[in-house]
Amino acid sequence: MESMGTFKGHLLPAVFFFLFSLYYSVLVSLALLRGQRFLKPPLPPKEKRGHRWWNLVPVEAMVKVFMCLTGIIAEFFYPPGVNRLRIVDWEDPRRPFLFTNGWQHVTMYGFFLLSGVVDIVSQSCQARQNMKLERAAEALSFCTLALLMAAHIETKSTLEIRVHILFIVPTLLVGLVLIIEVWVPDQPSLWVLKTWMGLVFSTWLLQICMVLYVPPSGQPWRSENHMDISFLTIFFCWHLGLGAAILATVYGICSLWHHRCSSWTGASGVEYQPCPTGYSEELEKLQAGAQLQDGSV
């Protein structure tokens, strides 16, 4: 049995994407409350970042690379003792391909790994951050995931086909938003849509774990039962509402924290500056330079 074709194999990426989506929910909420022009302000030139490790190491990108490498290693070598590195059975005269599902999963992890590597190179190795390249690499990873899922369902049951088709919907929408953001990064409505679909994407992947491996009723879902298949779409619609509710809750918590910080700084007699973006003359110049650079890529 292949690693992601198990409950644990689906749970790992589901938890990873959910935590990332929660992280982006916080980023988007704070960006909206602070009136930021960009979701993530561009980094200053490399020589002006200082020498502290958090100014030099892109933590988010490193986490992305670590999780993807963990997924790839699990696909090849989990459970301990197995080895799925072979792609062709050379001992069979027909030379059949081996571990198709596993190689699909490795390809998925590989493109997200590529996105993390691009982030590291852009933020740590180049003199100036290339934000357009980072968005393009992330968009490529989501579009590749949607394409792989379309091929993944070819030999599946009706139940698995339905859950994966519904999974493709938010995946494609996230990829589409990321493609648009390559050229239009300063639209808050796109930030909200991307984060909302990311939450739906991750919670639905958690739902897939329950449907395929640990149904709450204790009885497996039946592919031949029309009622079971119909309820999948109903549950997906509920996940749309759940994603919106999670995003609204995070925004509410961030709003309370934001206003609390505002009152503290106001009481101390210091004018509250929630985010340097747009307020620092030097950072404005950096943002203008980043925009010119994005336009030239």
C-alpha cells in the first residue's frame, strides 16, 4: 500500500495545508486592518537586512521545503522496509510502470518543493527579492496539483471520483488567483479569495480522510448508493461556509488584538504605526523598486 493512499498519508498534507491556510488568514486579516498595500511587503535589498538570522533565513520557505521532503521520503520508504523508488519493472518483459499513485504524489510534493526553493533563492540568494517569480512558482504548484488530481481519479470508484473532483475546484481557484497575483498583487479581494479557498481546500482534504478511511458512523461510504454520493456535494457546500467562518473568526481575533495594541500605544502617547508599509519613505522606495522589477520580469 502506498503512503498517501492511507489515512496518515492524506492526513499529513491536510494538516500542513490547514496550518498554512490559518497562517495566511492571520496575514490577510492584519494586512486588511493595517491598510497594507501588499500582503507581504517586499524585503529590503540584501545588504540592508542586517545580520540577524531571522532577517536572512526565509522561515516560511524552509518549512515548505521540510514538509515536502518529509512527504517525498514517506512516499518512497514508508512503512519502514519498503522501497518504491523503482518506476519500471525491468524483470517483467512487458516493462510495466510501478507505483503510479506514489509517483503522482511525489510529483505533487516536488512542485511545492520547487516553490519553496524558489522562495529561498529569491529571498536569500538574490540581491533583490523577486516576488513575481515566487508567485509564479506557487501558482505552478497548485495548477500541477489540479492536473495530477484529474489523472488520479481515472481508475477510482464513483465515491473517490466525486471527492477528488470537489477537491479540484478550490485547488484550481487558488491557482487562478495566484496567476492573477503575478501581475496584480495589491488587490485585497484576491487575498481574501485565495485564503478562503485555501481553507476550503485543506478542510475538504481532512474530510476526504474521514470519508475514505475513518467514517464517523463506523460504516463505509457506499459508491453505489446515490444518497451517499449526493451528500458529498452537500458537505462540500458546508465546507465553503466553514472556510468563511474560520476566516471571519481569525479576522475578529486579529481585530481585537489590533485595536488593543492601538489603545496601548495611544495611551503611551506614541502615535500608532501598525505597519511600516506605506509609511516609511525608504520602504516606499523599495516597494517602487520591487514593482519596477516585477514589471520587467
